[in-house]
Amino acid sequence: MAYLEPSEVVAIEDNKKYGWGLDPEAFSGAIHWHHKIFPYKGTHQDVIEACRKADWIDATQGWVRKGMSRSAIAKVEATFPNCGFHKALLRLAKEYGGSTVIGGFKVVRGIVKL
């Protein structure tokens, strides 16, 4: 479940391969820090904070809103349906830890950054 660092490598390689033109440092930082609990401070702060906040909104299905209105969140969710993503996360947590609570804790412990 420790997928962030390998994902950074793949994303940076794809950025080069497909010529996306994204700043490699900002792109890598957005992936690396998007599970951070507390606000990110540093280089590319605006981009990384936007990704971090969006991930918290998505992961909590809008329970944590990070300053976004409920209507804005609903509009995004209607435009980009999760297609069972959250159910898949719960299933994977259960498979990983024997229960969704224990598995969820193990997963969170491995991916959340302070």
C-alpha cells in the first residue's frame, strides 16, 4: 500500500515520455504530499495545497470540505463520478487488515504524512 513514491517515478517518466510539460518538481510534490494532514509549506505550495485539499475532500466524500461549498463539491462529484472507488478502498482495507477498521488504520498509517 506504499504507492506514493513509486507513483512519483512513473508520473515523472510519463511527463517526459508524453511531453505533458508539467514542472517535474511540482508534479512530484503534488503526488508525494497529497496525503499530508497539515498544510504544506514550501516550493510549489499553491499547487501542492490544491491537490492536498482536493484529496481530503475526495477521500472523505465531502465530509471534510477544506473551504469548498457543499454545492461546489456536489458539482465536481456529479461531473466526475467515483464509479465505486470508495467501495473498492473499503474492500481493499478489509482484505489487507482482516477488517475495514484495522486494514484502514494500517493503510492510513503507511500513506499519511504529517
